[in-house]
Amino acid sequence: MPRPVTLFTGQWADLPFEEVCRLASGWGYDGLEIACWGDHLDVVRATEDDGYVRAKKDLLEQHGLQVWAISNHLNGQAVCDDPIDARHQNMVDPRVWGDGDPEGVRRRAAEEMKATAHAAKALGVSTVVGFTGSSIWKTVAMFPPVPESMVAAGYQDFADRWNPILDEFDAAGARFAHEVHPSEIAYDYWTTVATLEAIGHREAFGLNWDPSHFVWQDLDPVGFLWDFKDRIYHVDCKDAKKQVGNGRNGRMGSHLPWADPRRGWDFVSTGHGDVPWEACFRMLNTIGYDGPISVEWEDAGMDRLVGAPEALDFVRKLAFDPPSAAFDAAFSRS
């Protein structure tokens, strides 16, 4: 079977889960990467109520959809973040926010991620995609001058908070796929190396590869796949377009909203940006990635009802299957 193409429901959480199933099925998606917010998936309820899980599975089945991964980016962000502030209140589950005490939010976010591992098990999937947050992202400009000890403490904080979560992932037979992304503990190549070292390269922690975040940082998404080939647990397809070179637009976005033409980069529909997609898919074949290809919709300049099916068509045409084993063997002998 070709690698399945799924739709990440995070940008559709304003719609009822049943409506997203109907849309994705009508467009021809194979399944969903289900977000753990909106009414799409309540992870605590999924661990406590077999009927709730059964109803989700029935909806998927009715629409001919499957699920290979669930995602809990928003609550995972609060595990390590510092500061915790109004941004998080607008993002995390109310039970995670509680009274808003920062350390309490972090602890409750960690419990939410533990529950997410068991919710994945209840749904019959083994991959959870998400964010970790970071206590040292605020130091990224390295000014005021940042002592090495402060950076080291940030990675230790990550390890201290996430190792107990990963213990629960091990117990549930699940893996966490961290999305390498600005504002996270791993946001580029070398921070990914440091992050894996901080937790002793334990197998419960891998990576969600999303090339859009590499493009605007001038990183090589193809080389990243090769170097971290044993850690690519999930793939999200999202594109980005650089809009620099006019002497005004900067890489950092200038605190401007998405789709503002003064930004130095922006997300665009898959196939309309600067991601070298053919080289990326060839490398996915080379490293033997056979999991889902998940379309993440985040283009403020295009209607999602137009862009999501267009992105599916693009991925279907380009995400060609790797050569068969027989062809591969014959080729290796020639």
C-alpha cells in the first residue's frame, strides 16, 4: 500500500470532528492526524471512557478514514515554557491552566502528556506528535549575554520534565515525535543534537519532520532527514516561502501577523513555497520512512477549503513509492 496521506486537524479544530471527517473523506484523504483540542480528542476522556473512543473510531470508519498519529502540541508546549502567561491560557486545556500558577501549569501539562500516551494506545496508534516547550527559548538572541550554565540548565530542565513523561510513553507502547520548531527545546540542527543527548537518545523520543521550519532558517531539510534517519517518527507536509531580499523584510517576522507582505517569510500551501519537495520525498524513500504523510494546513492567504484538497493532489503526485525490493536488488547487482 502507498504511504497514507492524512490531514492534520489542528487548523480545523473550530469545526466539529464529524465535519472534518466528512470533508477529509470527500477530498480523498486516507486518514487524520487528530489534534487533542476542540472536540476532536479529549485525552483524559479517551483513557477513561471506552464508549468515547469507540464513537471516534466509528466516525472514522463511517468515512473510510484511519488514524496513525494524534497530536498534542498545545498542551505539550506548556511543559517546559518559561514564562507561562496569557498566551498559554488561550491555548492549553482549561484543566491544564487551572489557577494559572506557572509551575502548576507545567505540572498539569506534563500529566496531560502522560494521558496522551495512553489515549494513543486506546485508539490503537503508537505515535504522538507535539511540542516540548523550552525554558531557554527566551535566550535565543544570546543578548543579554547568556552563560553556558544557563543553556545547560535549560536542557537539564527539559530532561527532568520529559523523562517521566517518556516513561509513560514506554508503558503505553507509544513514541513521542517532537516537531523541530522555533520556540522549542529543539528548533534547528544543533539544538536537535543537544536535545537527544540530554535524554540519552532514548527511543521513546523521536522527531516530527516538518520542512517549513527549516526553509526560513536556511537549514537543509534533506540533509536533516539523512542525519536523523533513525529518529523520523512522523512527517508533516507544510510549505514556507521566504520574502527577504528587499532590504525591509527580516527572517524573524517583525511581530507581524501571518500573510502580512512585510514579513520575511510565511507559510504557504504545499507546493507554492521554497521546500525542495522532490528531493525531500526521495530522501524519505532512501531512509525507508513508510509512515503517513500528513498535510498540515497553515496558509493565511488561501482558503483552506481550496488549499487542503490542492495540497493532497500535490502530495499524491510527488510522494511516489520507493522502488520495489525486487527492483532494488536487481539494481544493486547491476
